Amino acid sequence: MNTTAFQRIYTKISQVTKATCTLHAQGVGYEEMATINGRLAQVVKIQGDLITLQVFSGTEGIPTNAEVIFLGHAPQLVVSDELGGRFFNAYGFPIDGGPEIDGKTVEIGGPSVNPVRRKQPSELIATGIAGIDLNNTLVTGQKIPFFADPDQPFNQVMAMVALRAKADKIILGGMGITNDDYLFFKNVFQNAGALDRIISFVNTTEDPPVERLLVPDMALTAAEYFAVEKNQNVLVLLTDMTLYADALSIVSNRMDQIPSKDSMPGSLYSDLAKLYEKAVQFPAGGSITIIAVTTLSGGDITHAIPDNTGYITEGQLFLRKDSDIGKVIIDPFRSLSRLKQLVIGKKTREDHPQVMNAAIRLFADAANAKTKLENGFDLTDYDERTLKFAKEYSDKLLAIDVNIEIDEMMDTAWVLFDKYFNEIEVAIKADIVKKYGKFKKIEENVHST
Amino acid sequence: MSTKGKVAGIISNLVIVEVDGPVMQNEICYINLNNVDLMAEVIKIKGTQAYVQVFESTRSLKTGTEVKFTGSMLEATLGPGLLSKNFDGLQHDLDKMDGVFLKKGDYAEPLDFKSAWKFTPLVQPDEEVVAGSWLGEVTENWISHKIMVPFKFVGKFKVKSVVPAGTYKITDNIAILLDTDNKELPVTMIQKWPVKIPIKAYTEKPRPFRLLETGVRVIDSFNPMVEGGTGFIPGPFGTGKTVLQHALSKQAEADLIIVAACGERANEVVEIFTEFPELDDPRTGRKLIERTTIVANTSNMPVAAREASVYTAMTIAEYYRSMGLKILLLADSTSRWAQALREMSNRMEELPGPDAFPMDLPAIISNFYARAGYVFLPNGKTGSVTFIGTVSPAGGNLKEPVTESTKKAARCFYALSQNRADSKRYPAIDAIDSYSKYLEYEEFQNYIKENISDDWVDNIIKAKNIVIRGREAYEQINILGDDGVPIDYHQKFWKSEIIDFVLMQQDAFDKIDSSTPIERQQYMLKKVIDICHKEFSFESFDKVNPFYKQIINYFKQMNYSEFKSEKFTNFEKELENFISSNKN
């Protein structure tokens, strides 16, 4: 990094901790960036002329006479159309060997949208995955996380969603993902030939953990550029937000802050909300949609990270392995998209809400039948049929490898209804059944299966 | 001369200012950052250092920056034109701000100072007045907005003159008052009041006793709210807190609704912005937005202003109460407000209480709830502020500090149950775990006897008992198996299910079912209880379930039909016939 005339250089550090350095300096702005022997750092505390800097890559090997240069600005990102198809690190520097980006320099973590200027989200995002499109429909401007255990294939599902969603830009913010997962994303995006609409900001497990604090803001700043200035629909993928929150707790701990629940900083809710609330439908047509991953430990959603996330986001998607079919499915019971009401039956076929509810209710009946079976009770004919239905419903609609159009999802559900049930059992409004139902040969089907 | 200062330290939005003169706790000051004034509030004073919380991001702020103190606390500006507005937590008009993004230091005035109103005087010269006395009125939307003697005026005053009826700007003097020293004090339509101090321009604050109809059966018929009462709704995420609050704001029998969206999702506020201008207010035939004021400080807006937002909303509510109106104040969610307190307490390095919340959290919460109430005004009229807050308990655990502190302060408790939400029994309020202390008030019981019926409170208690007995029976059935218990147990269970399905559950999205007037609630409650007190006989336990399911079905059809319409009475007849088919 070249030094220029206005930069001030200091060489006397008075205190070093694992993540911070403190020194005397004048005229320093809050949240200003600095370099310490070339390492990037940010001002986190000013007391008189005593400045505390958070060193992103850690303070290992920093001497008290290290060269500290204040850069006079908050963390920045250069934005332009050239971002498309590129990979960056947490500081927004290219890591794919390509040239520097030429464009406008903006500070990351900018201001919030005035709530009265927001538009109500109303455009559906199709992913082809029926567990999402049919049961938990996503809408532009929504923010929703996957709640998943670390062993579940959430990154694969995210990559799939990214490629299928009809977004103008897809921005990946990878925090603490393994190098293998980084290469996976890179590969998938490259093979899909969709690289020019994908931008990635990546901090892998090989990078220092505190660096990842910059990643979501980098990704969202790039997203705002395309959504506001180019009126594009931008999909932002953030994985894994649990590791982001862990980094927050590391920093707050080093700053001697009093931890609240689960050793998380007291400001966790505000910190997460500041990121997730960047999801917005702009009046001029652009939008930012956020799909995130929050890994759970042993499925515990009462932990501070998923708990606070649940209060902020508009629903959540749960992955579960269905042992009956040996595939991962989107759990229809625990998953929820709060904004689906804005589009289902309105932007989709009118039978959508009813088909969705009927199928889930029958799936729940199957779960009850299963419990009965496990407890050694006899099953009724209806129970038997729900079990068969559940298996096929799981396989043809809930599994994450499904990739069909929304109308086809509903048609598939109707076929299954017909195959295993009669009209009364399905209990959908008569006029809807008449229009879309496929009940023809009730008797034969029930007996032949 | 006002006090000035210089920035001496910065930790996130906590700024330490070295001052050159006297400062006051909670005084407002402005930090001049590159010619933009950032608003801040003094929250601690130590020698010549004032600790201020900044209502904005402090990015790029430097030590040595100039700070100007205003000499006053955070004040709300009160006057005609507050209705239908969308304010931020500091009462800046969000609609007047330019651009899609909020800009630092962009403070839009809450009122339109150029606006003119048709004023009618309500006093004569020489009349004696006190703070809160009505000097005149203007019509705002559909309400009569009273122009009052400013609340800051202490003691007795005499009216020297008042302007004749006519159109005036809100900044015009509309009256001249004389204090006891014969000093002239001009009064305009605008006044200011510090938000953290309760407005006490009333003569008496009795125990509240008048029922506040909400149209939500599980509230009105089981744990009723009163005018001037307090209540809270805790619930894990996804249990329908916000849907319930929206239902209350749409249906409650109040003159005005003030919604404090405190640290919650922006898209939920957008829903109010989008829907309320379209929805009709059944009382006035006007649009809902005309009786609604929104104070929005969503979760991504500066955290210090989030704390202020609930106070701003309460002050506006108290202002309208002094005009003799019924106000319903809703705050979603008070947990976010408590978290804002925690963040500041933490930055000031105060010793923490439970879960790192400040030690005085219970006191702060109960002081706030105490501002609600039913009051007698100096002129003998009455007004009320009813306050219902939601609480978002961390991890759904009701033993956490915010829920516990609120439980001590609020008189009604509406427990949202995860189990009910999971089985789609909405609204997911558990009527048995919930309570309304007002049911025990003698004043309330008398009011109900006079205005609704003699047996209403009794019926509520009966219904609750049936539900409790049903639950006990259900547990026994689960342990001993369907055929391991007497048939009577199944009946007990299903009778409680009738109450659950017919009275407690309510379809918030159905035009008719979503709001039930009290007369209809009373009718249905009586009907349901009558049936629950009947004895039926069955050959075996598996005959019980279909029989009661059928009863529930008839009742539900009644719920979906216009009250006492032909459809309604037909279903009612079918129900009667069906029941007499089993009676022994």
C-alpha cells in the first residue's frame, strides 16, 4: 500500500492484545481504517488521544514499534459492473488472480433504507425446489436463513437455489467456509456458465476469523450498488452466519464487554438485524433478497444465534434427512416463509394455498400413523394410505433434488391426492377440486396400491 | 449562554464530551460532524465529562469535534397534525425526508408549521384555567383536537383573551393567559413536552373498569382488557405476536391507535403502511390510517433512538388522552427496547444484572407501564391510554428478565403458546395460562353487570373450568389409552375442545370471524356453555369424537355467518336438532 502525503504514520504502540493494538494518535476518525506493518485494522475505541485498533488478521508478531498508518476512511469497496464473475477476500481485494476493479469507491455498511420508502415485497422467486416453492415460497426483498446442522448439505442447496433463481446478480458472502466448500462454489458457478452474474466475497477457515466480520457488509454493499443504481434483483447468499456471530463474540470478549446469553455480545440482535434488514424491495424496482445459513448445534434453536436470527428474519428453512427415501428434504413442519402469503394464490395458481395445506396436513397424518406403528398399534386403512402418500410426497416434492415448475408441483400433488385419497379426505373446496382436481378413478386406485 | 463541549472519546454510539459549563441528565446536544448536526442525549455525567448516546452512526467522528448543548431534554412536539403520520423514534417525519436511504442528521419536523386549522374557542376571557385546560378545538381527521394550556405551565392562570373562531396557523397565538403576577403568556397550537416525563394534566387516576372491546374472543371473553389497562404478549418467534397486534390495531374499540414499531422487521411496518390506508374503520367508515399514528424505529435504525421511540409514542398517547380520547398504544417489541438499554449500559461499563441487562430494568419497565391509565381531566371528562406491549423472550423462555419484569408491571398477560401455534390453533393465546387481573376488580365486575349481563363474569369462569377439566381428562386419556378411561373423560375432553375451536380460535383472515362484537361473543359463550353442561350418552368411546366434531362444525359455520342472519339461524337450528337427537 502506497503512502501519500496526508497519511499520518505512528511507530509507538502502547498496548497489544490478541486482537487489538492501542496507541496515541491525533485526528483519527471513528471506524477509520489503518494498517499496522501492512495488516489492516479498524478504529474501535477512542479515548482522548488513545486509539484502540482491531487488527483483523490478529496481532501475532506485531512489535511495539510497528508502523501504523491511518488511511482516513472507513472500510471501502470499489463497485462497478466489473465485479461480475469475480472472487474477492474479506477486504474486497481480488483473489482470483484477475485485475483490480475500476469503479466507484464506496464505504461499506452504509445507511438504512427509510421504512416509508420501502415497497411491499410482491415478486415470487422460483427455485424449482418444491419444498421451497410450493410450501415456503420465497419473495424478492425477503430475508430467510437455512437452519441446518453442520453435516447437512446446506451449501449445495444454496448453490442450487442461486443457480436456478432468476436473479440478475447473485452475491456470495462466505464466512469461515472450508476451502473445499469455496472450491465447490467456484466449480459449480463456473460449470453452470453463469459466472458473470455471480460475485463472491470469501473468508475461508484458513483466514483469520475476525476478518469475516467484513464479509456480509462487503456483499451487501455490492448488492446495494446493483439494486439501487442498476435496478437489478440481487440475491445475496450468506454462509455461515453462526461463524460470523462467533467472530463478533471474539471481538467483544477482547474488548472486555460483558457477555449476555450464550457468551454472545449484548448487541447481537442489532448487529444481525443491521445486516438482514438490508433485504429490501426498492421503489424503483431493484431488490435485495438474502438467503443465509445458520448452523445449529444439535438442532437447538433456543441458542442465542438462531433465536435472535428467528426474530429478525422472515421465516426459516429446515433441512432434514428423510430415512424413508434416503434423501434430504425441506421439513414442511418446521420451515416457514412469512412472506409467502403475499404471492401464493396471487402470483401463482389459485389452488396453491389449498394444495399446500392439504398436502402438509396429510403428511402430518402420516407422521401420526408412523408413531402409532412404532408404538405397536394397529394401522387403519387410512393410516396405511397416508404412509404411502408420505413416501411419494417426500420423494417427488419435498426432496431437494426436485427441479420442476410451480404449476407442475401442484399437478403432482393432485395426482398423489387422487392416487391415495378421496375428495372428502383431501378436503379441498369443491370449486377448486372441480377446476384443478384429478380425481377420476378413486376406487381403482385406492385398491390397486 | 448555552453549554458547549468537545468530543473526548468514542465507543460505538457512546461519546464522551468534555464540557465547559453546566449540563443536565438527559439533556439533548448536537455533535457537529462535518457540518451535519448529530443528535445525542446525555446519559451520565462525571465531573466535566458528559457521556452522551448518539442517535446516529458515529462513523468518522473525531475527538475535538464541537458539541452544542440545548438546555432541554428530548421533547415531543405536540399539536394538530400528528395523526396519520409516520415518525421515527425521535418524532421526525419519515415522509418528509428525501431519498430512499436515511441520511445522518436529516431531521424533518414532526408538524407542518405552515398548516392552518379552523379554530373554535372553548373559553371566555377571565375564565380560570390550568395546564391541560381546553382553550379551543380544531378538527383533525375526524376527531376534535383540543388546543390546551401547555402542560409545562404550573399553577393557575386567567384567560386574558382568546382569538375568535377562524382559520389560524399552528404557530399563531390563539390565546393570551395571565399568571398570578399578571404576566402575559401567549399560547399557540403547539407545545413541547419531554418524552421521559409523564404528562400529569389530570385530576384523578382511578382503577380502570370499562371494558375495552377488541373483537378478539380469546381476549374479550376470557381475559378482558379495560380502557386504561396494561397488558403484554410474550411469545417465541412464529407464534403470531405481530398478527395479533395488527388485529388489535384494526379492531380495538379505541378512538386512536398509536403503534410503536420498536426494533422489529421493517417489512412488518411496510405492511401497516400499505394496508391501513386501504382498510376501513368500521366505527367511522373512514380509513384506518386516519386514526393511526406510527412511530417506527425498525431493527436496523440507530439503537439509541429505539429506546426513545416508546417514550415518544407514549407522550403522543398521553397528549391525546388529555383531550378526552380513548387511546390504544401498541409497542412491538418491548424486548428490543430493553436490549437497547442493555447495549448502552454495557458500553458505560455498568455492573450488569441478570443476562447482562441493567439492574434497574424492572423499575424502568414498571415506570413505563404506569403511564397508561384511565383519567379524569380537570373539566370532569375522561380519557384513557391502554398499553399493550409484546415481549420477545430469548429462546422462548418466559423466565428471562424482560418477561419477568414486565409480568410484575402489566395487569394482563396473554401467553402465546408454541404448541398451539404448531397445531395452527390461532390466535395462539393460551387462555388458561393467560390472565387478566381486571376480572377480579369489583369496579369492573359492576360495570359488566350493568352494561353487558349479570352472568358474564361467571360464564367466563365456568368456561375456563371446563377447559381445565378437559385438559386433565386429556392427560389421563394419553396415559391410560382411549379405552382405559371412562367415556365421561372423552366427553370432558371434547367439551373443552368445543370451547377451544368455537370461542378461542378465530380466523384472522375471515371477514366475519376476524372481529366479534361483544354482544355476539356473549351470545356464543352462553350457547357453548349450555351445551357443555348437557349430558350425552354414548355406547362406546369412539362414538364421542364424531358427535362433538359435528357440534364444532355447526358452531364454526355459525362463526362464519353474519350474526343472526338467516344462514346463522339455520345452522343454529340444525345444531339444536342434532343435539336433541342424542339427548337422553
